[in-house]
Amino acid sequence: MRKAKMSTLSLLAVAAAAAVAVVTPAAASAAPNPSDSPNEAMARAYIDALVSHDASAVLFTPDATRVEAGLQTGFNGPQLANDLDHGIQYRVIQGVRDLTMSESGDTVHTRYLLDAGVGPQRLMTVEIVESFELENGAIDRIVATISPVSLS
């Protein structure tokens, strides 16, 4: 299982490198939902920023972290926001769909499908299961598990 997750990350890295040459706008996002709680709205804003590359609506604590597939990929709030705005690793994201959320205390749990590719060509779909721990309305910790769903 861990090998499959690392392979998924490797495929996304290859696609990200190819995206330097060809980048197109994303097709789908996690549009705001008026029924979201404030914490759910913040998690949704983060997911939307993965697609839009605009983190202006996402609040992070100064020492926020992100762990993806067991590896720490986010080390502080400013770095996480900068990655959402400018990170090449996110340029291959074409859209997200089938987002579901639940909330328990100050933690929001999400599950969604993420489509990645280069230009108009979708290369893969992965399922993302993420938990967002929030402090005073700001994201403090993100833990993500990525599982391949399909290769195109």
C-alpha cells in the first residue's frame, strides 16, 4: 500500500514537471457552500485553492503543518500559503469532485477525488482523505492520505 502511495506521488511529480511547459485553467473546484460551518468553509477554501492557486481566503496558523502520505510537506503557515499560490506541485490539478465533509470538534474530515494532468489531458485521478485541525478558525494541521483511483 505504501508503495502505491509513493508511486502516486512520483506520478504527480512527473506530471508537475511537465506542467512547467503547459498549464491550463482548472475545470472544477470546491465552490463555497452556505451550509458549511466556519471550519468546514475553511477546509473547503483550502481545497478550492488547490485548484485556483489563490490562497487569499485560506487562514493558517503561523506554525501550521501538512503531512501527506506520512511525509511532512508543510512546515509553517506562510510556506503552505505560498505553495498553494505558486507551487508547481499543484499546477497539474485539473479539478476536484465528489467532496464530502464531516466535522468533529475543531477537526474537519474530507474525502474527494482529484483529477491531475497536463494541458487538457487527464493523467490520473486520486482519492484524497484529509483531516484539517483548526485553531480559532485557522488551519493548524493537515493530514492527507492519497490513493490512486485511475490512470488515464
